[in-house]
Amino acid sequence: MALTFASFGVASAEDTAAQPVAAVDQLPRGQDVSGTVIELAGWVVAAKDSQGYPFAVIDKAAAQILVFGGDGRLRGAAPGLFGSAIGDHTAPGIAGLALREIPGRDRTTPAGRFVGGFGPSIDAGRVLWVDYDSAVSIHPTATGVPAERRAERLASPSPDDNRVTHGCINVSPEFYEQIIRPTFERGGVFYILPDAAPIAETFPEFPQSRATTQRNGGRRAR
């Protein structure tokens, strides 16, 4: 099971004998979590890169969000919706544009490490900002534009139709209320894997650590 491997990957990086707690699994049946996601989550815990804050590892290509507590324990995994444009950049000045003014090519969910938290917004009340400067947040799916079929896309077993937003990240209302909101109430760190940019450019310290582990005979996640 995908969630079992994700838990194992993080737990193996922790200096504790405690067993992983049960996590909420909303991923489509039979859908795997990539080895890169598992290794990155393990590195975050081992290197204490989130500094004790909860964190999420977000895989745009697979349309997956894995959420971990500050103790490194997996709390939940779920599908997500992402920017309709493939790309890892943030266009200059995009935060000041109305949604209808954002060019199609710039409707990206940027890749990288972001420190975020809840804060006010102009039109949506209190939201969980992943990156305030680029106006990227995580929020539950809403009816919005019926033609976009966001709820249906989120429920689809394939990640191929999950690129539909203006750049924000959508999850199901249930996952948001049960996992996202309580986990990140006091903020957290968000690791968004790139669409096209090399992983070494997005998270420079992670590949270096992985290479050291492999040279020293460390165990790779299955």
C-alpha cells in the first residue's frame, strides 16, 4: 500500500522506536507514492529541515499531497488539484492580478520549499498561504465554475486531469477540515516537487544528502 511505504520511509529516518500512527488515506486505490517523495520526506525528518514544524510533500506530477506532523509522522495523503499550466516559475507581479487577468502560461503552482501559514485574503477570508508573495494557498474545492468540474477531477483515479486551478492547491473539503486545517494551524513548511526543473535546483541539499546515504550503503525506499 502506498501509505505504508510513505510511513516506513519517514519512520526509518527517525530516532524513535514508536510505531507510526494511523493516517488518513484518500489516495485512489492502487496509486503509488513515488520513491522521490518518500526519500524527500525522510530527509526532511532526518535533517530536521522543517525545524519541528509540520510539513507537506506535494507531488504535482502525481497530483498527491502527503501531510506530516512536526514529529515526522504521516497524518494523511490525498489527491490535489494544481495550476493548469505546467511549470515551476512564479510570474513577477502575479499576486496583484485578478484571477481572470492571469495569462494561461502563468497559471503555475511554483516548485520549491515554502514556509507558510494562515492569514487573511482579500476575497476568501482566512486562508492557508503556502507562499504569500505568489498568492498560492491550499483550500478546499468549491463549486466555482461548474464547467471546471473540480470535484470530479479530484475524485478521478488518474492525475492527468488534476491541472485546472490558477495556481492554488485544492483538496477535498473533508481532507482540508480533518487534516490540513488542524495540522497547519500554527504554520508549516511545504515542499513542492518540480514539473520540469531538476530536483537538485529545487532542493539543493536533498540530493547531496541522498548521494551521501547511497555511498555509505544506506537503505533505499522500495
